[in-house]
Amino acid sequence: MNRSAEDYVRTIYMLKQKLPCIRSIDVAHELGFSKASVSLAMSNLKKKDIIVMNDDGGIEFTGKGQMIAEKLYDRYIILCGFLQDVAGVDEATARSDAWRIGYYISDSTFDGIRRFVGAHAECASS
């Protein structure tokens, strides 16, 4: 999946945490993109079996899409915490950088960061 598609999936996932029903216009407002650009992106996500759109325009994840969204968000949360807690980066920078880093790092590097964060979280709670 390309970075742009990941950005859309993450945005939909995060909006779903705040709003009961997500439509393309919500995604457009959140990202600051035109409705036409978002409509094209939604069409591409539908073709990849990541989302479905209800008759009323509501966006829902497919099973595959939900798994992808959760994986992307998990990466974001762990990387954001790592950047703040270990690297001492301020919250705004950590949030911004976590999205970009999450796209580019390998699964094995991310798994190493996850293990590091998990091991240090266990030590901190002891």
C-alpha cells in the first residue's frame, strides 16, 4: 500500500474513534483535501477491498481494512510513545514524525522498537 493510501486509512480509523459515521467530506475536512481527491482515493480503497461505502455514503472498513488500520495505528502509537519517552521529542513533533517513520521502517525494525518499549514499560511498572 502506498503512503497516500495509508494516510487515508489512518485518517478514517482515527475519525471513527471520534464520530459515529464517517463520510468522504469528513475525511476531506480532516486532511484539508478537495472532495474530488478524497472521492478518488475512496474509490481506490474500495477496489483494494479496504473499505465499503453504505448507501448513505458512510465509510466502513472491510475485515481486511480493519486489520490494516489497526496495524497502522498500533505502529503510530508505539512510535509516538518511543519518540516522546525515549528520544525526548515534543508531542507535536513525535505525532508528525511517527506517521512518516511508520511508513518507511521495516517490520523487523518496528518489532525491535516494540520489544524495547515493552521491556522498558515492564521495568517502569515494577
